[in-house]
Amino acid sequence: MQQMIPLPALLKPEQAAEYLGCSPQKLERDRWCEKKIPYVKMGRHVRYRATDLIAYVNESLVTGD
């Protein structure tokens, strides 16, 4: 069984992209166009909450019904 690595509460875009298995550019494109992945704006900095990323992954689940 694979052990879960705890995530920090707020992740930088590079860390969020690594968790999601995509590029930081994909997350930037999502912020500008798609608006599917929630993010936090702190001044000029963008951060992703771990709870939002986990929820996004769970909502994206496609089952084989």
C-alpha cells in the first residue's frame, strides 16, 4: 500500500502542478481561461490550498458505470 505524503496547507504553483501531474503553465492557463481550479491570491503571489486540489481531483473522477 502506498503511503500518503502530507501536503502543506498552501502550495506554490510549481508544487500544485507536481501534485496534479501537469505543468505550471497549465495552471496559469486555468487561472486565465477555465477557472476550474480554485486558487488564493496573496498580493502578487498565487497559492493553491491543498484541500481545494484534493477536492478538484475527487470531483474529476470518472467511474466506469
